[in-house]
Amino acid sequence: ICTMTSACLPYIIKIQLTLQQRGGEGELDTTSAFVGKLIESFRVICSNDNATVRALTFEHFSSILSPLVEKTATVKVTTELTNLETSIAKNLCDCALALAEKCAYPAGYFTDLSLDNDEDLEVERNDVRDIIRVLTNLDKKMQQVPLLINDYILQYCCEKIITLRTGLNTLPPEAAVHILSSPAKTLLCLAESISNPIHNSEMVLVIIQRALDCIKATCESVIESFRCGSSITETLPVSRLLCICLASYSPFFSSLLSNSDHLNNELLERLQQVLGLFIFAAAESITHIPELVSSSSLNLTTLYDIRGAMRGPGGEDHVGCIAIMRLAFESEHLALAALKFAAAVNNVDVVFIMMKLSQLHESLHALEMKRAPGVSHGTGVAPKSRRVLLKSICRFGCIIAKHDMASKDLIQTELRRLFSNPLSTMLKANTMSDISRAQLLYYICESTYDLSSFPPEFCSLLFESEIHSQQNDVITSMQLLVNIAVSGYNEFINCCDSTETVTQWGRIRGSLFALLRSCANPGLTELAVRTIVALNNAECESIENHCRVTKPLTSSIFHPLVVGDESIPAGIFLISIRDILDSVLVKYDSKECDEEQLHSAVLSCTAALSQCNQTVFSALKTCCPDSTVKWQDPRQTLAEAWFAALNGLLVVFKRISATDCKPKQELVYQSMALCINFIISAKVQREPSRESRNDGFMCLDGPQSLGLVEFIELALMDDMSASLFDMLGNLYQNQMKLDYDSIGQSSCSSSSFIGGAIVSAVLFRGVSGGLPPWTVEYTPNIYKSLFRVCGGVDQFCAILLAGSDLKLQSTPDSSFGAVSSGKKLAGCFFDHLKPKSKEEFLQKIREICVKKSDVQWRNVKVIIKAICGGKKKAASFNLKPQPTNWECNGM
């Protein structure tokens, strides 16, 4: 029946006019009767008690709807739709509504909130919400069938939520609120269209009115139910769905406010009423419904597998906190309007509303402190959700202070009080004698995450020397925090403490990362730079110490639960520099900071990287035989982080006028030398292993090579790249015993030419197998940049030829990295390369250079790969990886 429905209805929709012309009204009536029977059978399946049977219908909704929308694309008003088209559209709605009613939570589902979720039911509810989104989807063309469907579905919601309500505290059916949360994207489209006279039809205003009426009635019912003391079993599902709805409707509300001149008085009043109730409905939900009622049955795997988890379908946060966050951050005018209308509801001012939210946060923090460290269930919300609320409060405070100068002092005082609380908690925990070391680290970690929730204007004060001289609690707290993080690298290297202690220390690294990102205003203070350097250097020195152990060691630090891919990887403090650079560039583009501030921020980040480079390079170059340390090798993510930060710096430097920056030039030169060492130390396929070579070099098969090849491209594009070859030539003429005769040069030859030949040879070696095969995708841009540095076709080809021929001397002590004495730097494929092959290669390169076409440069990949031994089928490299996820807020 389902297959027949999706096969026959589209066909009938397309030929209905032909049927009418061929057989008149009689044949059309017969067809309509058949359609009625068919879609009635389809609706019966949608209403079946068996979820598996209902699921048979899911895939057919879009195949019926698409031809209907396409066929009626030119219809201007719904009255122009044929009876058959209108009937099919409304019947599709009835089928979807039947599905929604059937997947409603059964009676008693939330009686025991500690039971596991019925995952099949939750999956079906998400699928049904997606079906309703498909049906209600509306693009800017404002087609009539989707408008009709939206009107019909919201009319159903009005009937269930408003018409059937028997009292102010009567909660609506959760299935109706579930349906109401689906068409948020369509409502946003309608709100954006009302400023266009062509689209501002009566039906559009009616749909918007119905949506606002439903939201208002649901908010009133939920708020009153909480105030009347209704049980959590009754309020939880509707409250959760309402908060999801409010969060997803925030763009819709913001757009309506922007187009408020085009709303009639009734619509404008209804919008103001909804916004006035928004904050109260979400706050009541946060106050009365715990995020997690009891502990998970899956232990560490997840916390959110129980029925009482107050979260949205796509995230693990209390949805009341998420709703307030969306209100605060969607747009400034929406946040301010919501505060004003919420104040008007209670006949107070906006400062009072913000203070009430602040008190709510205080009560949640008090509940959190009463729970055991690390326990998120029972009462209140999880720490991460509380911080979502805290960020929203800070946002509200900044907006009020900006628009109401009379309230600015009150707001600033309250925000400073909130900001001082985590510092006090940190110091208080440090004096508590009845808690374990792990518990102390937990409290310090959570307090640091709390501090990172505040705007940069506040967080930057933690790294101001002047503030440290005035406020002892600030300097004491920051010294405690940084000392714990730094000392842990030595304290836990041979750890006898519990695993929980080391894990909490690892989380402190994540909280410090979040705090350092938040302290950029927009650049870093000198004290913040010193903090990043101290943390990074301690990490790098610990990596070196692990590599140099002489007896087998199982690392308690560098493993997945502490410093690793599943927690907070090594190199995280370098990533804070990258994130600050990205952030300041966004602020500059949006005119939130000027060029002077951008320049200052870039110089502070350059200073941080310059003070970190020696320890980073030392750690990355240190060999560690596999048999010595059992660990998750941190050098790979450290290398990725270094190149990510440096690449971010080079991108920003291209945007500022000052190009003569010696620290930046030194970083580029030293990092390019590091890349050369990496690739030359990598054994190319078919090269004989040397007994003297240590096998403990860092592996290049991972996301670190993504950053490496991107850096090479950016370095060759840099304005100061012309001097790079000269510096590299001088360096490696001292470190390598080169056979100058192999390229027709002498030791007195131009160091710039020698440096270019070495870079060329290393690029060849990378494609030959020194780097993972997927890096060949980057060769067109790299060679195009290399051509630009060379300045002409002849020089470019000379550099490439020299790179293909350059070899080491044949003396016993002349080997370097993985290259044996007397062998070519470019790798074994070039040891036996015929002159004719070289000539053909250079001829193809010349043709590409002369044509100066981006399309032609793409062919470089094929040409380079061919001369470097072709496809590496037998290589043991992995597929192209994704960059490491450095986000630590979930930790």
C-alpha cells in the first residue's frame, strides 16, 4: 500500500488535467475516489499500534509531496488549487499528525525517571519531527501547497493547545507541542517575507498568529503548572518540548522584531507577550526540573541515557539553559526586547530580571556544591549547562549596560560579584582538609571553566600585572592554578595517585585552555603570554623526559583519558594561540577592533610562539624507541598544533600592513627547517634501512601532515619567502655534507640556490613516500608558490633539476636522517632516473608555467607523482585524516 501510494499519487497529480479533458468530471471523480481510498489506507498504516508498521510510511511522504509542490509551483493563491490537490495536501497532514499522536510518550512513561530511555521511541519521535519539517518546508518562493500545509498543521496545534484547554494550568498534549516545535525554519522564512508586499498575504499573517498563540498558551500553562506544584512526571515532557520550541523559534522572533513595522497591532502585542513569557518559562523549567534525576546505567559512557534527562534531541545540555542562551545570543535587539517585555509582565525593570537570573545561577551553583564532586545527577543541572546560563547572564548584563547607562554601575557590580565567586571557590577548596587531592583538582577545574564563561573584558583582568598588585585573591588563585598545571607534568610522570587524580589534572589543562582563549581582549597581555609559554614548555619538556627514559615506562599522563585524542591532546596551549588569531581576525573584519589592535594582538601571539619554538622543536625531534614508553604519542598532536598556530599567524600577517617582522621570519625559517628534517628522516619505500637510524622518530601519518603541507604552501607565499632559501642554504651547508658536483655547483655557490635545491629535493621526497600519499593533493598550490618565489621559468626549472640530482657525499660519515651516504635527497626513485625522463618532466613543467592557468597547475599533481614513482599501492599509510578536535568544554 505504501509503495502504491508513492507510485500512483505523483502520477495522478501530474495527469489530473488530462483526465478531466479526456473523461470529464466523471473520470476525475472516479480518480478522486481511488485517491481517497488509497490515502485512507495509508493513514490507517500511520495510525497502526506497531511502530515497525508505522515506519513503513516514513520514506514515502517526500515522494508524494515533491510532485505536488512542483505541479502547483505557479499557483498564486490557495483558492486556485484543485480539489484533488487540496485533498492530497490535507490528507498528508492528517497522516503525519497521526504518526505524531502515535509516538507520543505513553501514560506513566515518566513515572520512574531513573529508567533507561526507550531508544526506539526516541528515534521514532525524531523521525516524525523530520517528516513534519519536510511537509512544512517553505522556501522564499512562498509556494501555496506548503503554506496550506503550515496553516493546516498550526490550526491542529491551536485546537489541541488552546481550544481544548480547560484551565490556565492545564498542560497541553505533549504530542501537539512536539508538532509545534517542527516548523521553526518555515516560520523564520515567513517572518523574513512580511516586509515584501508580494508575500505579505493574509494567510502568512494567520500562520504567524497561530504559532504565537500556541507558544503563548503553552508558556502560560507550563509556568502556572510549576507554580501550582504539578508533579515532574506531568511537567517534564511538555516543559522540555516547550524549551526546544523556544530555542528553535529564536531566529523567528528576532526576524519578527526586525520587521515589526509590517505587523498589525494584534500580532505585535502577541509577540511582546510571548517574549515576556520566554525567560520565565525557561527559568521555571531550570528551577524545577533536574537535568539528570539519577545516575546513568552506562556509567562513563554517557550520562544522558535515562528518561529524566532534560536535554534536547541534538545536545547534552539542559534545554532551559539552551533556550535562554539562544535568546541572549541570537541578536542584541531580541535579547533587549525579551528583557524589557519580561520586566513589563512583572512591572519591574530589566535589571531586576537580570538579578533574578543571577540568583537562579547562584542557587544552581549551591546545589552543585552540595553534590559530591563529579556527580551531576539528583538536583540542579550539570556544570556545563550552568555555565551556559552564566554566559547568557553575562551577555544580558553587557547589553543592558550598553543601552541603559543609568543601570551600568549596578550591572558591572553584579558581574564583578559573579566573577569573584569562582576565585573564592578555588581558594576555599585549597584550604579544605576533608577532601581528596582529586576533589581539590575537580573544584579548581570547575572554577576555571566558570571564569572562562565571562567576557574577555573580565578574563583579561586575571592576567593584568596591575590587578595582581591590587587584589591578592586574583594573584593567589592564578598562581595556584598555573602551578598545579605545570607541576603535574613532573608530579604524575611516575604516578602513584589514583587514576581519578590524574584525570582531574588533565581536565585542568582543558579549563586553562578555555580561560586563555577567553582572556584575549583582543590580544594577549604579557602575563598571558608568559602563562602560555610556561604551560607549553612544561608539556614539551615532559614529552622529552618520557622519550629519554632508559627503562620501560607506562605513561600515566600521555594516554587517552588524560593527554590524548579522547580527552585533551598535547599542544592544546598552542591551539589557544591559533584560536585567538582566528578570533581577532573575525573581530577586525566585523569592525569590532581596529588595525592597531589587530597588529598588537598579532605581535603578542608572535611573541608567545617565539618563546615556545625551541621546546616544541626539541620535543618533536627527540627519538623514542617504541619499546621504551607505552603511551599515546603526544608528538603528533603537538606538531599539528604548532603548524595550526603558525598557519593562523601567517594568514593574519597577510592582512596587516607591517610585513618586516623578524620574529615571524625566524619562526618561518626554523619551522621550514623542521619540515625538512621530518621528511628527510622519513624512510622512502624501497630504501634500505640503516642500523644507525633510530626508529623512534615521530610518525607523519596523521593530521600533523595536514598542517605541515599547509604551512609549506603559506611559507612559500609569504612576502619574505625570497630570503628563506638563503637562510636554509646557509643552515644545511653546515649540517649536511652535500655533493655539489651532483648539481654542477661548488661549496661557494649561491646559498639561495642551494637552499632552493634542498626544498625542491624534500618536496620530491615527500611525494616519493616521505609523506602520506594523500598529501599529493596539495602539490599544485605548493609548486605554484615555489614558482612565484623563483621568479621565472628558467630559475624554477633549474631549482627542480637541482633538487632531483642533489645528493650527499659518498664518505662514510655523510649520511643525514634516512638518506644514506652517496644517495639523493629526493629518494630512491631519483637514484636511477633517466635523463630523458627528466627532460620530459621539465618540458611539461615549462608548458604549465608559460600558460599561467590554474587549470594547468592542477596537472602538476599528475606530473610530480609520475616522476616520484607513481601511485604507492603497497604503502602502509592510512587514509586522509580529519583534523584533531580541540574543543575541551565537554570535558
